[in-house]
Amino acid sequence: MKRLIELVTKYKYLVALLSVFNFLLTPVHVSIIESIAAEIVVINYSLVILASSLIAANIKTRLRSYILGALALVFIWIEFSNPENHLIESLRLASFVVFIFLLLVSESVKRNGGD
């Protein structure tokens, strides 16, 4: 298990990039297996959030990203089971935007030598 954690930590940017690339290929996946289109979208969305959490700059930011990522995942899966609810859709979008913003800000601070 320790080896797996070290490997994922070492290649965290590659894992995040591959998950985003996989997400961009969602239309291809859906065209191949149309019967489970919604499931494919939800799974790919979830992979992006989980992989993106790996690139948080420090422990404090990583904890925040896990919490916001988990919140976004909860809204994604709730929306999947109840697609007609626009409030859940709005909460999903808002939580995902805050999650991505947190990752971008933490990476920017890290690159500029801040805390």
C-alpha cells in the first residue's frame, strides 16, 4: 500500500492529466456504449475530482480539496439519481467551481513561493 501511495504521489500530475483526458473522451465512450451514458459521465466526473485532489499544494489545502471534492461527488451522485432537480444541479456546479478554484489558487501560491 505504501508503494502505491508513493507511486501515485510521484505521478500525481500525470494521473490528473489522464483523468481529464478521459473526461474529454466522454462523448466517445458514450457513443460506444449508449445504454449507460449517464453512468459514464458520472464516473468520469468523479475520476477528475479524485485525481485533481492529488495535486493540492499542502496538507491544509489537500484536506480542503478532499472535503470540497467529496461534497461535489455527493452532489454529482445525487443529481445522477434525481436529474430533474435544478437546485441539486446548481449546488453541484457551485461546489465543483469552488473545488477547482481552490486547486488553482493553491497551485498559484505554491509556484509563487507562498505558504
